Amino acid sequence: MNRGRVLRRLFLRTTIAAGRLFNGSCVALIVTALAFAIRGGIMSDWSVQFGLTGTQLGWIAGGAFWGTALSILIGGPLCDFLGIGRLLMAACLSHAVGIILTIVSVGFWSLFFPTLLIGISNGLIEGASNPMVATLYHDEKTKKLNQFHAWWPGGVVMGGLIAYGLHRLGFDWRIQVGTMLLPTVIYGFMFLGQKFPQTERVTSGVTTREMFAEILRPLFLYMIGCMFVTAAIENGTNQWIAMLLEHSGVPGILVLVWVTGLMMVGRLAIGPMSRRLNVTGILLMSAIFSAIGLYWMSQASGLWSLAAAGAYAIGICYYWPTMLGFVAERLPRSGALGLAVIGGVGMISISIAMPVIGHIYDKQLALALPAGSTMEALRAAVPGTADAAKWGAVQFAAGSATLGRLVVLPLILIVAFTGLILQQRGKTTVTLTRAEPLKEALKEKA
């Protein structure tokens, strides 16, 4: 046996190891979540070090979601042509480059562009992994998509604790960003040499024309509108929550950890929930709880902020993966393109929501300023002084007011998902016929 054949047998699999691919995707999603959490925890550092306004911070953070939206929309459909594996390895490389460029950044634009690149990496992970999970676990799509996306909040918890712990120990924000390199290397290694499946749409013989026709159906367009709102409630608010609640009496980054920790538990434990409520019922429940949670957070302080954030966490827990699960189950002919469009719309929504929330916050800061005080003077106040306490009170008032103005979004969804339940009454999951070669390849789940 020649050396080339030996190397191929050692490093290139000829069967699909579904378990390893699923776990590798989870680690990759953790990296995207670490970027989200660490960025949320260090935005105040950027504000001080580089003199950035809330609107500018919103544009930087929003850049990640613009990049994600772009790469999901482009990368998702390319799964059928370039292959899932190539997209995931490209994500690994661009993650590493984006992290390094962030570490050496010196201002607004040098923060914006690497954040955009990290967002592109995140989108490649999302665009390739969602159809891969739906293909590998075709008979339990919503459950496995929720369990996969559990590692988004799981990674946010890790990132939040890293940001909080390293900040308390006095480490610079660049060290916090650098911690993302290790899991990036790990998921790259897990995917290296693996055999990846073709998407369910391809293996089921659904044509490209049928796929495009599916995403033009009124039901799919309706779900696009719903995704635009759910994404703004979940990730738009969550990226700001540490800053908005920083002066509520509980460290804002710990509120973020609490919220995302509950989200992780909820998504991992989706099984009993999915047996009691179908996909549309889960979405309506989410809208109700997110409305309660946002309003409560806008009124609460101290430990009550944690209770309010718990209700909000229950509300946003199932939004993203269940929206994907609905499309995968009820509109499966849309294939990777359908999942990409839904995910891409969600990211565009977040990209728009980030600077909008920042603008609302800036406006509420101005309205909360005491007579005779200026923003510049209070922001420059020495910790422990009366002006510093006054600045904390202003930030708390502005954060609460900003959260209160966001309650309208879940109220819209309560109406929208009630209508969806009525429209979907009596309808069930649509099953596609799968090609025999894929059935055989997926027998190995290790």
C-alpha cells in the first residue's frame, strides 16, 4: 500500500461520523457565542478607550450581524455546490484572522472591519451547520436544532464569565478576545478530514426550481416577517443587556450570563416541551414570556432584575432554533436556501436593531440628565464621587426606559403567532423521500 493511500485512510473518513460532525458544529457555535458575549462585556471599555458613542458601538456590534447575514445568505445555498465541509473550514480560518485583527485594533474602523469578518465566519457556521443538522437528524429536526443552538447561550455563558472574571483580575480586553482562539483551533481539528453529507434537499431529489418556488410561498414570506421581529427581541436586546442593566444593582454581564444560562438549559431540555406543544405553540408561548420579561426588566432593580431577566430568558429561549425548525419541518423543500434566508433575515434584523437600540439609549441618556449636568462631565467622573453616582443613576434610568420601549415587539408577535396557529391547525411535519445511499451513510452515529 503506497504512502498516499495510508495517509488518506488515516486522515480522511469514508463514512459520515454524525456524532463528531454534530459536536464539532456545537464547538464552532460556541466560538460565535463567545464573540457575542465578550463583545457585549467589553463595549464599555471600547467606549472609554476610543471615545465611542452608543450609536458607534451599535454600528460596530451590528457589523458582526451584517457579516453573518451576508455569509448565511450566500453560504447557505452554496452548501449544495461547494459542500458543507469547505464552508466550515473557511469559517475556521476567517474566525482566526478576525480575532487577531480585533486584538490589534486602535479605533472605530479597525474594530468595525474585524468584527464584520468574525460575523462572516459566524454566518458560515450557521449557514452550513443548520442544513447539516437537519440532514443528519431528519426525524427530529426541531429537537436537534434546539440542542445545537443550545451552545449559543452556552457559549455566551462561558464568554460572559470569561469577560467578568478577566476584567475583575485586571486583564485587558484584548486578552479576553484572545481566548476565542483555542476553541477555534479545536473545531477546525474536529472537522479536518471528515466526510460531510449532502443536504436533505439534494438527497431527496428536490430541484433547484422547486426550492426557489418554496421560498416564495405566502407562508414562507410570513415567517420572514416573524423572524425579523424575533431576532431583534432575542439577540438585539441581548447584545445590549449587559450595558442597559449595568447599574440596576446587579453587574450587567452577570445578568447576561443568567439569561443565556437559562436559555441553554431550556434548549437542551426541549424534548418534553416539544411533546406537549407543537412548533407553533412553542413560538406563541415564547412571545408571551418575552413581553412579560421585557416589561418587568424595565421596571425592576436589584435582585428583581434577575427574576425579570429569567422571564425574558424563557421567552427568547426557543425563538431562533424553533423558527428554523418550523421551516425545516413545514417547508422542507426550501432546503438549505430556506434556512439561509430565515437565518440571514434574522441577522439583518439584528444589524438594524443594534444601532437603533443604541440611538434610543443615547436619547434616553440625554433625557435622564439632571439639570445643570453635562454628559461629558458625568462620563469623566472619578469612581466613588457624587458625580459618578449621578452618572450611574442616569445610565440606569436610560437602560430601563430603553427596555420599556422594546416591549412593543413581542406584543406584535403574540398577534402574529396566534394567526400562525390558526393557519396551521391540523397540519403536521412534511417528510421528504431520502436517497438510499444517504440512509446507509448515516447509520454510523459515532
